[in-house]
Amino acid sequence: MPTVEEDTTITAAALSDPDAQPLTDAQLGAMVPMKTLRGRPRTANPKRLVSVRYSPEVITYFKSTGDGWQARMDGVLREYVAQQTRHSS
């Protein structure tokens, strides 16, 4: 640990550096814990993880469409559900 004199010298040197000024009360108040900034924003309708078996040709086709193939599969299934819902109404 630095002595009181060393701490005073270190603090004075830090305060004299224009690129390393202490944060203001406003800056400190605006800070947000890092864990609240991580990951995707929460959605009102989150997807659920399930285990499903599909035919190899279905998987091969969707994978061949490139990145986002799982989302495209979800879109196709959602469209099917919407059509079925409209037909049964």
C-alpha cells in the first residue's frame, strides 16, 4: 500500500491528466450494471426450446438456404399455422 505522501502524489498526477479525469456525479448516475446490457433484449413472446425430428431432406433443404435456416423453418411453420387457423374459422 502506498504511504499517505505517495497516495497524494499519485492522486495529484492522476487529476492533472486531462484524459483521466474522475467521473462526475451525473456520469456515475447514468451508469448501468453490465449484466443488464448483455445479450438480446427480452421479447414479449420468447421462443421455446424443443427437440424435434425432421426428415433428412427437410433439414438438407433448409440448411442449403444458408445462415438463418432455422428461422426460415420457423417462418414456414408459422405461416402454415396461420393458414390453418384462417381455414378453421
